[in-house]
Amino acid sequence: MQKISNHGAGLGYRQELSEELVSRGQGIDVVEILADQWFSPGALDRLLEVSQRFDTVTHGVAMSLAGAGGINQKYLESVRDVVEVCNSEYYSEHLSVTHVPGIDSQHLCPPVVSAESRRACVRNARQASSALGVPLAIENITYSISTTPDHLEAATFFADVVVDSDSLILLDVANLYINSRNHRFDPEEYLSRLPLERVVHIHLAGGVTTSTGKMIDSHSESIAEGIWDLARKTAKLCNPRTVIVERDQNFPDTDVLLEEVATARSVYFD
């Protein structure tokens, strides 16, 4: 595997936070760029300014890495432009289906757990890495409906895709915690099935709980103590190079976010 630099702890870059990030950036080691937000005309010029101000890593949501068909080449070209502007060492994307021919789900749907699906995922991951010119880090997603009743079989499927495609891992601790609560499985057993030496990137985020007790990864709240507890356990099992706190809505005072970044830094890097 390619050696990845240590980027430290930081935040997902959002326009709503841009002014505060500039003025309070001393508490942030790195920002994560969501590539899909930078495809419009003129966006790359603005992104260059961001990448010159901050250490950046790149991430995406719409590749449909687990789709049955190959990945759209024009989409990959747009992503590669972002990767090159940010001088990324790797690119991260979810192991999910976001669209099929003629339909865009606007949602991260879980892959079918089967041998045929695994081959398609591996093919797509290799295609993406080759087109982007950097290693791919694959992220575990949350899901309401699973394509297998055995959630640990899904962990084995994820691990097989990562290894067979020679990819890296973005371990979303919040996603794992939420799935383990919603579907009642042991997150540590899930972790035991993963090649954790491939983890280069961690996501942490806060969500909401519905009136029925279902947890949702809304990226709208402070990180729950249960997620921090699981983060501390993962910190003993892997050696990430980047840890990102995600917040997409209901933005709190910047001090609150910086405090979460500082906690994440102490968990994984102290």
C-alpha cells in the first residue's frame, strides 16, 4: 500500500463555515473537500484558494461505487480535476449505489451482498483509482434496509472489496455505531472482520434519534458519547492519517466544532 502522510484532525469544508474556518483555522489541521460541490464553472479557481490556505483531503458521494455498471467517465474526469487542484494523496468514496441507468436515487443505498456484486464493486474501485491517479479509500455507509440478514456478512463483503481492489478504508465510526444500534449487532465483531491496517481516514458525526428509537446519521448534532466510546476503541486498532468531524446542518458556534476536532485529535493522535 502507498504510504500516506499524516494530515491530522479537522472538519468537512462547508460554505456555511468558510469565513469562520479562515479566521479560526489555527484549531484545524485539515479540511475535507466534498468534490461534488466543486464541479460548477469557476469553482476550481475558488477551490485552489482553499487548497492553498488549508491542508486538504478529497471525498465524494455520487460515484455509485457499488453500481452494476461502470462509473461514468465524465464524472471521474470532474473528480480528477478536484483531486489535482487539492494535490490529494487519496480519494474517498462510499461503498454504495447512488444511481442506476435513468434513475438517480439521491441516496446512498447499500450494495447487494453477492459474488457478482463484489466483482462489480472491485471492478469499479479499480476503475476509479486508475482514472483518478490516486488510491481509493472506501467508506462504510449507514442503511435502513440491508441486502443480507447477516450484518457481519456485510462486513466480510466490505473487507473483500477493499482487499480485492487493493483499496484503503475510510472508517465512518458514526455509521458503524448507528448501524450496530439500529440492527443490533456488535460493532467490535464487525471491526474484527476488516483489514484495519488499511484505515487511513476516520469520520465522526452526530445524528438524531426518531420517536421510534431509530438513529439517523443526519450530521446535524454534536457527537454522542457512544460514538466517542467506539472511536476510542477503534483508535487502539488502527492508525488513521486523517480524522474529520462532519457537520452539514444546524451549525453550532465554531467553538463547539473546534472542541470536537480537539477531542478527535486527542483520541487518535495523542
